[in-house]
Amino acid sequence: MTNFQTLGLSAQIVATVSALGYETPTPIQEKAIPLLLEGRDLIGLAQTGTGKTAAFGLPIIEMLIADARRPANRTTRVLILAPTRELVNQISDSLRSFLKKTPLRINQVVGGASINKQQLILERGTDILVATPGRLLDLINRNAISLAHVTHLVLDEADQMLDLGFIHDLRRIARMVPAKRQTLLFSATMPKSIADLAGSFLKDPVKVEVTPPGKAADKVEQYVHFLAGKNDKTELLKKTLNDNPQAQAMVFMRTKHTAEKLSKHLAEKEYAVASIHGNKSQGQRERALKAFRDGEIRILVATDVAARGIDIPGVSHVFNYDLPEVPDAYVHRIGRTARAGRDGIAIAFCTPDEAHLLRDIERLMGIEITTAGGERPEFSGRGNGGGNRQPARSGNRGRGGNGNGGQPRNGNGQRRQGGEASASEPGKAHPHARPGQKRPPRQKFADRTGGQPRRDGGAKRSSSR
């Protein structure tokens, strides 16, 4: 069996990793670490949560320790770029745990925090700098940091950085780092734009892929409700949350405005809820994530940008309140659940004007998502593919992976008994009892004390904690 020592890491690094409880490398770590220790440029295709931070972080730390130079003032030896503040913080926290008992320094710079404080922190130089592209360029313009000594450049979640319009920032940054460097690019997907970016940034890269594009986690059960409008979405969301009072749920919205509006509505109805989106300050977003991670709130309303990179193992439900306009984003969203070996449920709400988005998602994933409510429309040829082609069907209906992992659920997050069909109207309860049963069996997520939502006195607790 492969362990970290067989990958070529030193005894010091292996001891640190073992002390953190990691014994067996993940597939991306097993494939990438030996190649990176050889100094190769690398393209890594992997979803968030596959262990890719350690895949690039451990060999880079190994090489920095071997080259014991101290960084000059206002310089960095390693530059790691990520698209969002949350992902920068998550990468920094992970790497910081690997740096214990080493003299290496790590710093992070993001928008939404004091640039003057960040400038002071960089004055002494740093070994590893994790940054968002925009804030990094702001600091470069202030002469607070030079990239002339960078030996390792990492682009994490590269597809998301391009989606956010960072391509020109990335090209500017690339011109500032030495041509002689090791460059790593990690992305969940590999569209042509990423291939073009890799061609201009990397030299003779090796490609490592651990998750096929469009593939969801094996343990995610997927359902779709066909609804008439947004009011129906809100009512069905509340009903499903009431039916599953112990669930920890993420609700994805398309815009910052609608995310905040829904969050306030749920808070008024005394649900324990918070929201994260681009209009929230860094402090607000961090407090919301901590409250969600600690179980103080059970519903997190989010936009794609703010939620990218979030790793919270306890998420049981993901709601696609608004279907994403980019099919790959659906895979990222439902990847927030079924983490660390757990089961997960993904429930999508689809109105008539979103039918073409659902078609594109199902075509990407090669499945037809199980209909849990309403009537599936005939797809009319809108969207990227054109034509009247129906989504691909397979034996994995409603699944991103293999098999169905046990009893199906009813689309409201509860187990469905006896293979019965789902309710055809939004909000209509499923007939859980089998023929001849006097009462339905207990539900996995159902509230056995009456099905009331968790209350917190109407306050959004995350905002004050």
C-alpha cells in the first residue's frame, strides 16, 4: 500500500503529515507528488476536496526546506493564486498546518482586508504567498511585493479564475515572475480556455487527472422538481427544510441580490440561516462559514463565487434554487455534499425558463436526474447544444456515480419506500407507507418530534458571532 514516505517525501514531512492523522495519500497526491519533486510542470484536474492542496503543498515545502535561503524583503519564493478569499484562507490554513516545526513563513493577501496591514506583513519577505490576483496587483503597484524571486507558481481553481475575468490579471502576473520557475495549474474542468492558458504558462507539463469532467460524487442522490415560478421554489424549500430538521443545507442562488433576499426571508421565518456572497465583507463571510461549520446555523445561502472551495464535511443537502448557467457549476455545487465518505442529497428546482439549463447539465453528466415533482418538459433546443435532443439516460439515473447506494429518496431529502413514484405536485407529501402498512416507516432525516424547523429566535446568529 502506498504511503507518503514511498512518494519521496523526507522523514520530517512524513512525520508532520502523520501527526495530522494522514497515513494514505489520495489519488491526486499519489500521482502528483513524485512528479513535482522531479521539478516537472503539472496540470492537475481535480475537484475541491480531493486533497490537492497537500498534493502541491508538500513537495513545495520539501523543496523550500532543502533550499534554505531566506527570502529578501518584499519578495516571495512561492506564489499561489486562487480566485476567492475563502479559498485563499482555506489553502493558507492547510499549508500552515504542514509548516509546523519549520522556519518557513506563509502569508495571505485578499481583498476586503486592510491593504496597509498586508503591506507591513510583506515587508520582511515571505516564503509562501497565497493571494487573489486583484489584491496582489494592488500591492505590486504599491511596491509592497516583488515577484522577481518566485521559484514556484501555482494557479488553483484556474477555471474559476477565468470565469471571474482574471485572465488579464494572470497574464500580467506571469510576465512579472521569472521564466525559470516550476508552474502548477489545478482546475476542476479543462475547457479550451484552460488549455490555452496552460500552453502559455507551463513548459512541457505532465497532466494528472483523478476526476473525469462532469462526474459527481458517487454518493450524491440527485432530484429535480419542476415548478411554475420562484414563489413555488421558496415554499418547497421551506417544506423540505421542515421535513428534514437535522439537515445541514447549502442553497445556491444565481445573484448576490437574490441570495440576500432569500436569506432575509428565511431569517424572518425563524430559520437558522446566513448568507455568503460578494457584497459581504471578509469578516461577515468568515463568521457565517464558522457558524455553519460549527452547527450554529443549518442553512447557508450562497452564490457560486463565494462558495467555491468550501470544504465542510457535514453538508447533507444541496439545493439548486437557481440552476447555474454554466453546467460545470452544477457539479461543483453538488460536490459540497457527500464529502468524507458521507451520503448526500442534491435537489434542483427548475422553472420553465430554466429547462434548457437542466438539459445542458444532464447532457454534461450523461444522466437524467430523477424527477421528484412536477412534469418534465420537452426540451426545445435552447442552450448550447441546439436541436431537440433528450438528455442521455443510463443506469445511474439521479446519480453522479455508480449504483444507487441503497433505497432511493423521495426528492424532499427523505428515504422513499418500496420504489414508489414521487409526488407529481410541488409541496405534495409522498405516500411513504407501503400497501397494507398501518403507518409509514421512520425517515432518515425526518424530525421524530414533530417536524418543526430549528429556531433561533428570528436572529441570524452567524452575523454576530
